[in-house]
Amino acid sequence: MIAVRDNLPKFTPEEYFAWEEQQEVKHEYFDGEVFAMSGGTTDHSKIATNITTLIDNHLGDGDCQVFNSDARIKIQESEKYVYPDLSVTCDERDRQTPHFNSYPCLIIEVLSPSTEAYDRGKKFKLYQRASSLVEYILVSAEEMEIDVFRKTERGVWEVINYAVGSTVELVSIRLTFPIDRVYRGIKF
């Protein structure tokens, strides 16, 4: 998805939550300004659904919860609210906020040509503010390729690239799976 700035007056976060409930499309929020989110392709949707299902089945009824692209992430120590394609939180504090989560351990974005630069750049920098974030995953919708950015014990982000035939490892939720499960039903 891609954000397009709306020409609206500035909102407080509370005004934004109330206003957005009345809207037909989702909006990201940056310091009082809102940006409409455009839709993605059917392949984008199928890939996101495959990953969500895979993770939800793995997590079961444990302490962690998986959320789709309807759940906002509040960027810590800011007034920014964004919509990742998928997020996982295991933090009890996120059960206390009905409009957003603040402590994700895993965030996944499905890339498209119009969002890839934003997802790899500015959005990733925003997500890095989350002290709880262990992994940031970028999933290509154009080829069988997944980049896993993982925070090391030193706080440095390293990237692992997975491609056709790979087995993907997500340490944040202790899940390993063949990459082709993410791309089930997709023809390139």
C-alpha cells in the first residue's frame, strides 16, 4: 500500500481515531496529518494472508498475537501511527490499547513497486524506534524472495536473504518454514 496525503486540518490522536472510524479507507497519522492508504494487488493480499495464517497457526492460543493490516502500530516516543501488513506482539501492554499496538516483536511488509523504497527506508527507520522489535521482514510480491532484518544483541540490524528453496527462520516467534508456503497460490 502507498500513502497519499489528504488536505485536512491537523488532528490530535484521539480526533484521528474517532475520524478514521468513519472513513472508508485507512489513514496513517504523522504528527497531526493523515495520509490515505491505497489498496494493493490480489497477489499482495494472498501473500499477506498466507503469512498471517502460517503465523497464527504457529502461535495458537499462546501469549503472542498476530495482527493483519487493519491494526496500527504507534511509533514509540512520537505521534505517528502506521499500518504494517502484519505484526506480532507478545507484550501485555498492547492488550490495554484498543486503537494500536506499541510493542511489536515482529513486523512484516509485503513489498510492491510503489512502496518498496518507503518500506526499506523511512518506514523501517520508524519501526526501529520500537525497543521490542526483534525482526522486520520484507516480502517480495514480484519474486520468491524474503529479507529478514534481525536486531543483534549489540542492537545492530543484520539482513538475511531467503530465495527459492530456502527455509525461513523467524527467531522472534520461534518459527521455521519453507519459503514456498508464503507463496502458495502465487504464479510469477
